[in-house]
Amino acid sequence: RRYSMISFYRQLSIIIYLWGLDLVDALQIPSASASNINVDDFRNFFKPTYFKVTGTLSPTKVVSMMPSIADDTTSPKVGPFRQNLFTSPIVSALYERILPPLWASGLRIGGPDAEYESAARHLVGNGEGLALDLSCGTGFVGRRIASSKKFRHVFALDYSQEMLGECLRSIEREGETNLSISLIRGDAGYLPFRDEVLDAVHWGAAMHCVPDAERAMKEVYRILKPGGRLYATTFLRPFPDVVFRFFTVGELEKLSRGAGFGSEKLEVEGRGVYGIIRATK
């Protein structure tokens, strides 16, 4: 009986060990090396200041590329309330759970799918380029862009660590850890990318939140390749400028031209209280 018990536990331990190996394989989460871009190639897209963290880019972690005073002595340490509002854990947790029905009722183009489809019609993509989901929030558009495989890689960047945390949880919950997407904490006014490296930028419903929309738009123009495309949305007046900065269609046109976008490749549409910018560099 003693021998049989030892044999039983030995076999049981082998089964547990082998099952454990399978479990590890099943739970293995891809890192940046599983991306469609080699880790070393990431350096080609970012300013040298951020080289030390480019190798950690991944769909399963948030990498900080916030500006430092060493990069630009005018870079803000703390943004205004309209920017910091979205760092609240409550706001980030409720954002994608409560607001989509309001968007679909006429406040925006529609729900998450409609927002993505409208952006995708302009941004196009042939499977080879790089895209940025700027001010990505919970990442519902950036994740759809990555899933479409119309771009080789998607960078999802937001100022709010809490919003990015929601994006990360959505990726894990939906089993999207194999997407070619990287999550970055950064500032729209001080983007970490080199000049002219991206093919497309989606900037969804966030221009009214940033501290300096003019500077941020110039940053978008700087990082786009010639021929690169921008699809941006924001809210229009008559919403009052109490917390957020709202715009008129004319102001959005002026802001875009001031950043460098030519009027012949610029379309600004007002749809109710929603403004849409479609631009090509």
C-alpha cells in the first residue's frame, strides 16, 4: 500500500507539473516583441530621450513618456482642471460604460463602432503604416484600429494613467493581448515621437480638454509624414467655456491651418455640437 501511495502521488505531481506548463503557456502575455515591429525598430519613431523605455512598449502595460523639464523648460508640470478631470478613477471607470448611449443619441456621431467607422473612412491604411490614437481614453477606437490590421502598429497615448488602466483592462478582458498596439502615457502638447514618422492620427473628442490646442495641433502636424492623415473631433459652441474650451467651425479651420495643414487638404464639418476635422499633410 505504501508503494502504491507513493506511486499515486508521483503520478499526480507529474500531472500537476504538466498541467502547470500548459497553464503558463495559456496565460503567457505577448510583449512588444510579439508586435509587428521589432523592438529595436521602435527607436526609429521616438525622440532619443525615450530610448530607454521603447523596449518595454506592449499591449499589456502602460509605458510613461511624459515630458520632462529637461526636454522643454516650458512644459507644464500640472495641467488645468479640464485635463486632470479624466485622471479621476470614477470618471475613467464610468466613461465607456455610461456615455455611449448619450453619444448615440446625437451628442456625437454615434456609439463606439460608429466613431471608429467614421474615422476609418478617412484614415484608410494599407497594413504597412503606423497610427496614433491620441488622447485615446479607454482606447475603444485605438483597439478597433489595431484589430482592423489596416496599420502595422498603433500607439495609444493619453495623459490619464487611469484611462489607460481602463484600456489595459479592456484589452485583457476581451482577449486582445495579441494586438499590435502600445499603451503610452504622454502629453498631447509634447509628443514623444520624432518628426514625420506616423501615417495617421486619430484624435477623438479631446481637443477641448488639452491645455493648449494650438500647440497640440502643431505637434500632430510635426509627427505626421507628408501625406499622413488626421481625423479629429471635438465639441462646438454654444457649449459654454466654463471647464472646457469649445470651438466654432471657423476656429477649428484657423487652428488647423495655423499648424500647417493646407486649406486644399482640410475639411472641417460641424454636425450639431460636434466638430470633425479631416486633414492631410
